[in-house]
Amino acid sequence: MLPMNIFAIHDEVIDRYGDYVQSFLSIADDDIREFIGQGIFDDRALWPNALLQLNPAYEKAATVASLAAKGVLQPGCAEIFRDEKGESFRLYQHQKEAVDKGLAGEHFVVTSGTGSGKTLTYFLPIFDAVLRGNPKEPRVWAIVVYPMNALVNSQEAALRELADLYQARTGRPMPVRFAKYTGQEDDAEKLRIQQNPPHILLTNYVMLELMLVRPRERHFIDRASSALRFLVMDELHTYRGRQGADVALLIRRLRERSGNPHLICIGTSATMVSGDSQGERREAVAQFATKFFGVQIKPENVVEETLRRVIPSGAPADAAASHDAVALRQALLDPLPAADDWPAFAANPLSGWIEDTFGLYQDEGGVLRRRVPTTLAAGARQLADITQFDPKVCEVRLRAMLLLGTQVRAPDGGQAFVFKLHQFISQ
């Protein structure tokens, strides 16, 4: 079975879209038709080149099972947080840092990228707290607020899968219960949730406000009837301007109604701030989160992703030394490494160059950060400047190495390269 060629799929989609757009045009003048055909469709003026970005690898930390064995987490967490093979979830370093803060009862914000496991940073402390309490009591321990119902539905499906795997392994229902409450449920489902509140309520900020004013839902958050200990706001960056101010005031009303002065406020976002200094980034996020939640969030409680290199060594992206240029030129001429030969792939100068150009860079404090996405053509021009090869030759080899990297397995079993293409099309 041939591996998927995402570049070929992308080219086909764009070509088909071009044909679709052209089908609306009927130009009689030959010169105008030729001009538009060459300038707009042949050169793809209506859609810029796709942006390419490598998914970074994360530093790994302990497993949930090992933390439970040490008494950091409840034993029940070790039974629940397992994959379909029954293996315990292994945390990334940034997940472990955030979980530690949640277990200590501290407010925190996680600003890691998409696919970095932000949800585990708050669900682990929540599950642990419920299991340490009395799971048999139908009380709400945590409210998790998402800006869109689609995110609520996605998260509910992920928790449902976790619950199904637990029941299949143990023959028992998962002791920590959850439910989505977005306003889209029918009357029977709403009544069921009202009469038997879950430990974790997945909702949106509109429904959260209604819970404060509607008598049949107030027991989700009232101090006398709930056990509310966690408030999680996902996608913090979406709360800006007037909407952000409205939700910030809503949070203050919720904190007062819950009657819990130690309510733990947690925020997550993949895109909060940018900057060269980790200290400056954390300070900016902490200031925003403190104003938003109305509680003091320390800069050290802003958790960033901890990245690592997949390729252990290679020519740097700004290679200027003659030996780097020579090595890269030779790599353009040599045959591609075999898909099952990790040492050869890792030693290839192009592998390290690709990771540095499309994946990672070091900020001024030496911390590894994600590269801003760039086009494959721009990367090829950089490589051409170093090697003095034709940019088209460089682009062809870069495509081949990127695709090969999706087949090559690193020593930890993961793919050497995982990357995304971001395509924007004008209206």
C-alpha cells in the first residue's frame, strides 16, 4: 500500500477548485482570456501557496499509573486513563507541570499548541478530586466552558470513549460522571441531568449564565447543593472586547454564588501571545488571566509546551559555513534514505535542516519554540541560497524528504516528521 502523498492531494484539490471557478467565466476576447488564464489560474493568484508547519515533539514525563503508584494521584485515575491497549497514559512534561499545579489547588493557564493534550491538564486534577471525595453523590465538581458547542460535543465524545474503555476493562461504569449541557438537549435529557447532576458539566458561557438565574439549574452551582471546585475556560483567546468583559463579569458572579473561596480557575489556549522571551510571554498571559478570572494568577503558573528535537543533529537553518553547504549539496544529490533506516534518516543533513526551518527555533532564553508556518517554496529558496541549487530541485527533494519522514519511525516509535498544510483561499 502506497503512503498518502498530501502534496499530490493538495494539488488535485486546488486544480479542481480552479476548474470550478473557471466554469463561471465565459470570456469572448482572446487576449483577455489568455491574460486571465495565465495571471490568475496558471499562477494561482486567487490562492496563495499553502503554509507548511512541522508538528513538534514534546518532552515526555511520567505515566498516570506511576503517579498513582507514588500516591500523587488516586489509584482510580490509573484505571481510568488507559488507552485501547490498556496502557497507561504517558504525560508530556508540560502536562505534568500543569497537573501538579491543579493538584496543589493553584490557578493556572496552559498555552500549548493544538494536539498537545491540554484537556488532560485539567481532567486529571478534576478526576482525582472527585475520586478523593464521594463519587456517589450527584454533585457538580467542575464546570468546563467551551466557546462553541462543537467543542463541547467533541469533548463529550472523547470522555465517552474513555468511559467505554473503562467499562470494557472492568465491567463497571466509570465512577466519574459527565454530561454536556448546552441548550441543544431535549427536555427529557435536561430533566435527567437536573435531577441527577454529573460530576463534570460541559457547557458554554450562555448556558452558564442561565444556570445563575433559572431556579431548576441553580443547584448546579449553589453553595448548598454543589461541590463546585473547578472552573475551566477553554480557548481563552476567544474572549476579547465586549464579550470578554461580559464573560469576565459572569465568572465573578459564579465565584460568588458557589461560595467557594478556593475555586480553582483554569484556562487553556493554543494562541495567546507571541514574543521572544518566555518571561515576557508568561507575564502577559498572567496579566490577562488575572483580569479575566478575577483571581491572582502568577506568571510561573502559565505553562508553556516543552518541546524537543526529533532529529538529534543536523545543519542549522541559517547554514553559512562551507562544510554545511557542502553537506546539504551532497544530500540533494544522494539517494533518499530507506524508510526503515532511522540512523541514516537522522544523519541526513536535510533532516535536521528541515526540522530547524519548518519546525523549531530557540528563543532568546534558549527555549525551543514552534516556527511560524512558511511555504514550501520559501523553504526551497532558502535551501537554494545555501546550496546554489535550482529552487525547483530543492523543492522536489524537500517534498520527498517530508513524505519520507512520515514513514520513518524514530526510536520512540513515533513518526520522524508530522506536518500540516494550511491553505487559504480568497472569496
